[in-house]
Amino acid sequence: MRIRTTIMSAAVAALVLPTLASAQGRAFEPEDWYRLTTLSSPAMSPDGRAVAFTVTTVNEEANRRHSEVWLVDTSGGEPRRLTSPGTESSNPRWSPDGDLLFFTSRRDGGQGSTWALRMDGPGGEAFQPEGWESGSFPADGSFVVFTDSDDDDEGEGDDEADDEPDPFGRMPATARPPWGSITEPVNAARFDGRHIVDFPYKRNGAGFIANPREEPEVRPSQLFTQVPGDADSRRQLTDTDYSHRSATVSPDGRWIAFVADPELRPDAVVQAERDSLALLPYDAERDEAPRNDADLFVMPLEGGEPRRITTADGNEGRLVWSPDSRHIAYVSSPARTASNRVWVVDVESPGDPANVLGDWQYEPSGVDWSDDGMLLMSASVGGRTALFHLDPDGGEPREVVSGRRRINGFTYDDDFRTVAYVATSVNQPTELFIAGVDGSDERRLTGFNDALNAEIAWPEAERFTYESVGGLEIEAWLQYPHGYREGERYPLVLYIHGGPHSAYGEGWFDEFHNLTGAGMFVLYTNPRGSAGYGADFTYSTRGRWGMEDYEDLMKAVDIVIERPDVDPERLGVTGGSYGGFMTAWITTKTDRFKAAQADRMISNWFSWYGTSEAQGLTEFEFYGKPWENWDLYEDLSPIKYVDDVVTPTLIVQSEEDHRTPMTDAEQWFMALKKQGVPVEFMRYPRSTHDLSRTGEPWLLVDRLGRLRQWFSYWLQEGRTATDGA
């Protein structure tokens, strides 16, 4: 597999990467993180005259984030706040006629989280609209189609209903024993422990989950229609034992497309089958074979028997109708390890759906169908994101909005003349942009981070590619230290992303700027296993974690240390989750790194499997449960080789991380301590697997500072542990 870009050989890449002089401005400090503004979830008005979006800032004193909904005219001008600074508001979306702007907020005196502002006249107070449902609208916006459980409320208000479940899984004193249990408290009033009888019983973020008190009721999602704003017009269209998913009404309002079980079997039957399969030992012939998990159906708006229009293996989703209501485009892959494709099917004469992406290497993120008949497709191309035009009759996608940056939230006006989106690059935090759907006349609409950008010099990153094991091409970046000067040598830290099926890319990242701000190079790569390069690349590491992917990483290091400005004697390595596993793994295989930082780490796949909430990860990646593939789980556990580790290591783990639980970090700390390896162990309270992304601001910034101090001490000449910068 080859990345379609200009290729440089490893030797050339090592010699000809151009040097960059740092722009004027000071270095990033961890406390600067509090001043960052993040933009997200843009929504363009139907007439294309304005874009609403979410603005998230940090209230340092209160130790929390704060989100508001803002609006900016597409013709330019200053953005303006729409929601109160005293409440949390996010996720704006427009009514079809543009008269109302809905948003999500939990406010005193309200029910539920949906609020609205009138946009067809002078501003007023937010209110909770009645009779509005989120769903799919026809072209004229006269009604909405949506899914919900049926209207049968039988049993609600039952006097014999149990107490509300405790969010921590404890039984209230008045509760009966959980369903399926044999034991019960000797004295319920004196028992405040957790009684676990079901799985899963914990989730990252949610924590411990209460046990059910009875067998869960199966309530399939049904199709409904309603006139916007008229609750009395609500009408149930289906009453079946199976669920209707991804319901989408045709532009002419005559047809509803939805996704369901291929044989329209009852949900209870499908769930029972899945539960039974989950208990079986891994079987390659069964578990690796392509499966048909869902098909696409169409039914008249008035109701009636659904008509199946696809039968291929896979799980159809992201349905979009053609403007003339004759075709449907959707995204699907024939197997879990195959690349997603965009397919188009004729609704009246289905036949075989057409794969309009062919063998294009990359995978679609989202698809829309413009009024001129062109498909608009977003996709990751390695470490960057772009918007493409795609002919529904097939052919190579044509890139129209691109560049070295990460772009998300593509949103269009009703006529598909303009597109708005949030973009970020290595040296630019998020801002809102607008362009024609052909990519012309791009303009930046916001400047929330301009003051911070004017004060701080964000170093650039050089992108390069190199050939690794088996001829596979790998994409990588080398970000420069602040204050870079030719003729000097700098330490370097290798960063390893999580997943492993995620990716680094062309976006602003606080952790990289944290270390470049301390005068270090940061090297980051997307080794095999990363997302964004096609399914073959993504799943090439199954059963081989720490093998060829390790060589991909080391080859990148070998390339950059040939540069005269990188000091090969002052190398560090760090990563989180899969990157935390790989950091520990690397230190068992080489002593070339003088310092390591393992974040959300995994050291022992057996203990991880028994304590994590994500067992399905290794059941898929390692071809079965530990007792079904014992040798692989053992051979890929860093703890097996811990006696080879000499690298000073900082361990960071969160107390409420149920994805990579604390026990693996504890084992690693104890093993290094017993061997006399310099090690420090940070345990952050009230934090989950997402501490570095969405954790408490004070703790997040503290973590940045610890990483900076650790690598400064071990890699910077003449530094002390508290120098920091």
C-alpha cells in the first residue's frame, strides 16, 4: 500500500528537511491552556446568511469549562453571543425555515435539554419549544420523520416500581435484591456496598452502573411523523418487533428509508443471538467471515410493508437521498476489517448498489447530496482532512477544501452554495471558516484566539514520509522547539498516539506545544494500525501489537537523529492508552531513550482484561479471550520483560479510568521501583481515561506541567526538576 503523495526516501528525508526559524513571540507555558478558546458544532442557517456554533472557554478560578452558543454573519462582522454566560449551552441546530435556533442546555425550571431562540425577529429569552422533534425533513420542511419507542405507556406509574437505581450500583435500603441474584443483604439498612450480578457493571466516564432489578423490556424504535411545532399531529407509522434506524425521508416527502435487521427479526431475537455468540470461543471461520448485519429498506410515508433494497454484507448507514428522490447514497463496508465505501442504489429498481469510491485508499467520514447532483464527501487523508466532490456515477474524488489542517463540522445552506466548518492547523487553534462548495473564496469568520496567537509563537512542524518494514509508507511530523536556532542541538521526544486505530495529524495539540515550548523537538508519527489510511493499513497490527508498529516508530527516530540539530543522546518517549502500552513496550526493548512517560498504560494484558470495561478490544485484536490465546496475551504483555527496563519513567493514571484501570500502572510502578529504576507515579483523582482531553482544568494543566518537568530534567542540559521551561 502506498500513500498517494510525493515520496522522499529515508536518507533524503533525514538530510533535506528544511530548518525553520521561530516566529517572534514567547513560548507556550502550561498555564496558557486556560486561555484557549475552542470552537465546535457549526450550523449554517438555511438561507446561508449566518452560522451558529459552540464556543468553549475555561474558567480557571472555577476549575471548569464553559460553553455558549454564538452567531456570526457569513458576510463578515463580529460574532455575537446568543446564550447566557451564566448557563451551559451547546450544539446549535436550525428549524427548516430558519425561524428557530435550537440548542442543548440544562437550565433551572426546564424539562429535558432542548431550548430554542426565535431568529425571525428581535431577540428574546430562550424557551422550551413544544411539538418539535429532531429527525428528517422533506425539502419543504412541512413535517418531520423520527424514531422513538412506541406510545404504549402501560406500566408507567406502577405503585410497585422499585426505587430509582443508585448511580454507584449500591442498593437502597428499601430495594429488593437485583434480578438474577442469589444472595441479599442480611440487613439492607446496613449495607452500602455494591452487589454485582450483571456485565457490564462499569464504564469509563459513567463509573459503576446500577444493576437492573428485572429483565430489561425490549421496546423497538418505531417510525413517527409530526408537523413541526404541533404536538397533536404526532402519528405513529409502524408497530413492529424490530427497530427502525437512521430514518430518512425523501426530498419529495413520499418515502422513508431506514436501516433494520436483514430479515426484520424481532430485536429480542437479534440480541439473544448476539449474546450467545459473545459467549462462544473465538472461531476464525465464523468470526472473520463477512456478515450482513443490516439492510436498507424503503416504505411509503402512509405506511405499509417495507421493501428491502439492499442485501449485501455489511451494516448500511449515513443515508442521504438524491435531490430527485430516486437514489440513496449510503456508507458501508462488507466486513469489519474492510474499508468503508460510498454506495448508490436506485430506489425504484434497486439491483446491485454501485460502489462509487472504487478502490480509493481512504474512507469517507460524511456524505451529503447537493442540489446539482454532486455528492459532497469529507474524509481523512492520513493526518489531514478534506472535502471532496464525488460523482455518483463513479470516478476519482476531487478535493475542493483542503490544506495542511484538520477540518470538521461541514455544514451547508439549503441550496448547497456555501459550506462552513471549523479548522485547525499545527500552529493555529480552532476557528470558523466559510467557502463556496467548490472551495472558492474561503474566509475566516472568527478570531477568538487572535490575542493568544499574537503573544505566543507556535512552532511549525515538518511533514515527511518514509518507507518502513514490508515497503509500507508511514507519515510523520517533526515539530520544532521554540526559539530554534541553526547550529544548536536539541533533545527530542517521540509521541505515540492511542487507539491504536486513531491518528495524529495537522492540528493544534497542546501536548506537543507543551514540550516544544520547553525547547525540545517533538516527533510524532502514524505507524501501521493508525486510522486514515484505509482499512488494510488500520488492521494490519491485529495480533502483532509491538512488532512492525514498533519498527515503524524506531525507523522514524533513526531518520531524524541523522539531522545535525537533533541530539541522539537526549531522547524521550511518551504516549497514552495504546501509546502508554507502547511506551512501556519500547523501554523493554531498548535503552536508547533517556526518559519515558507512560500515560493510561497497559502493562499486563491478563489483569487489564479482568478489570477493563473494553474487553472487546483484545477479543478482536488478539483473536479471542486470554484463555483462548494465552501465549499471545502473555507475549505482548510488557510486564513479562520488565527486568530489561532501565529507562526513568513517569507514570500518569486516573483513579476513575475504567478503560485502562489503575492496576496495570501499579504493577509497572512496583516492578520498576523494586529494580531501582527511577520512577514517579501520578494518580489523578476524579479523572477518567479522558483526563488529558476533558479532565478537570487544574488537573489537566498539572499533568502538562509534570510532563514538561520530567523531560526537562532528564533531557535538558543544566536543568533541575522544577525548572519547567
